[in-house]
Amino acid sequence: MNRAVLSLSLMSLLSTPALADGGFYGDPPDATHPWAIHDMNRPQPPRVEPGTFSSQDRPGTPPSDAIVLFGGMAEEIEKWQADKQPAEPTKWEVKDGVLQCVPGSGYIRTKEEFADCQLHIEWSAPSKVEGNGQGRGNSGVFLMGQVEVQVLDNYNNPTYADGFASSIYGINPPAANALHAPGEWQTYDIIFRRPIFKEGQEIDPGYITVFVNGVLTQDHTPLEGGGGHKTRSQSRAFPEKGPLKLQDHGNPVRYRNIWYRPLPKRFVDGGEYSRMTPEATAAKRAQIAEKIRSEANQKEGQAKMLSLFESLCYASNDEAKNSALGMLDGFTNEVKNLPAEKLATQKGEILQVTKALRYLTKFQFLPQELEAKKVLEGMIEANAWEKK
Ligand code: MG
């Protein structure tokens, strides 16, 4: 190779700016984790503009990605219907920005159907206290129309614990009674995961977490089939989705500020959230490796070489490996032949490539005895580029 060709290829090899956060950092992917620790290839969380909290006087605003089921407008009654077959309009009323149960008119359900969600809902029991136990300010929030998070005025009103406000009715009492007085607004924030069955086998029992006025009352409580009145429910499959239902239990309970956010799908539900099986992890790693290789082919020089090497951390690929090793030999030979003053200008690149090689050999993506690594480390030592 003559000098002109050498310096041209060297320029293309070395001119790419250093990669920001360029991998080779945290522990690599393993059998059940498709991403490395602190992996910059892992997708960024989607941006959500947060809403505002409610006060007693006024409801807050939902976050930007929430689906609003009732935000205070009269026409939003159209999002609901009487829980009857065939469906018919509900007789519940919207007054002063509030959705109110009309006793005797029956449950209502949303036209919208959904499953795993973060649900926000606020309710208020009548300020005129009537009845006791289950008869005072009773309603209910039914996730997927099946699991009741109890709504009940339990302010100085005892009842059976598994029928308390924010109990999973018939399943689990709340961990605390954090209710305001009747007539005041109570806030439920609920995280719901439906049960998942495959071929009749329970894969995930489904869980529910509830905060009442900001106080945790249900902590990842298993659904055990969803509960019910008097009868012990059995673990069972749920449909893919269902409506949200609100109960008419004969009390004019009021609701406001009802919204939900769909949750990312769990691995057991076909998504990528939560721990994955080795098979799913291997498939995901292959997909990530493929993406990095295809991006590498849009790059040049050192950036391309490092990307090809990086792809090996997700899935082995002889073509990518041989191509990157070939580029590494080229890189090493060229810096080896640089005069001292030119070599100093490549300090950053040499350190970066060496860092990658140390990572790749440490985690056995490349053989421990790698000639190029020894050569580059020799240069670093000779020039004292690393602080002791
Ligand atoms: Mg109820």
C-alpha cells in the first residue's frame, strides 16, 4: 500500500467521531435479558406530559396519553350505556360536571373495552349519611366488568373487611382505611393486570394494586378469579378485554375524573414487559443484533467496526465477526505504522477500540488471546495514556 492510499483509508477509518455512549459498558445480555445493563440500544421511554392532581374543589387533569372515560362534560354520557343486553342508554345523570348513579337504574358500563390499565377514578358518597354497613354509599368499580374494587362509605362505618372500600370484593381487604368523610372526593388509582391462561393452564393469576387518596391499599393482590358475593371464586381465564362497569347498589354515589392508560403488554401476553423466557430472549437478541448490523452497514470506518462488534453481544454472526476482525487488523496495522506525533492524534480512537476489545474478550465474544488487543494495549502502555 503506498502512502497516499494508506492515509486516505486511514482518514476514513479514523475520521468518524467517537460514539456517544457507545456500548461495551455494562454486563452483556444473558439468557433471560435481551439487553445489556445500561444499554443505549434499549428504546427510550415514551414521553408523557403529566396531568395535575385534583383538589376537593376541582378535578385534576389527566396525563397526555390517558383515555378519558368521563372528564365532566354532559355529552360524555355517550361513552357509557346501561349494563343490559341489548345495550340501551343509561339513566345515570351528569350534573355540574359529575356523573351520578340514579338508584334503581342499574349498573353502567363503558362502550370502550380494555384490559391491563392504570385507572384513575374519583367518587363521593352522599354527604347525608343514610344506612350502615354495606348499605351506606355503596357502589363499585368493576375492572373488565369482572373484578370489583369496592366503593363504600366506610368513614366510621364498619363492615366485613373483604367488603370494605377498596377491598377486592370477596377476595382481599384493603391494607388501610384512608377515606375522607362522606361528601368529600375520594381518589382511586388502580393498576390492573388480567389473568392469563394458555391451554387451560394459569400462566399469570392477574394482579391489582390500589391507592386510595394516595395511600396503598392493595399491593399486587392476586385476582383469584375476581371475587364476588358469598361465593369463593376460582382462578379462571378472562377475555382479552372488557368494559369498565360502575355499580348501582341503591345509593346516589357520584363520580368524576375517570381515565385510564393502557399498560405495556406483559411477556406472557405477547409483549416485552417483565421477565422473558430463554426462547423469547434469544429471538429478541437476534432482532437487536440484526438491527445493529443493518445500521453498521450505513456507517464507515471505526464506527462500523465497533457496531459490528457490538452486534456480537446480542447474537453471534460469523460474517459480522470476520468483517469486524478484518477491519480491526487494518486499523491496528495502520496505527502501528504511524509516526509518534501522528499516533498521538489517534489516542482517543485507540483507547475506544481497546475498551471495546477488553469488553468483548472479558465476556468471551472474542478470544482472550487477541493479537490486536495486545498491540493496542502495548501502545497505550508505551505512551502512558491510561492513568494508573
Ligand atoms: Mg359495591
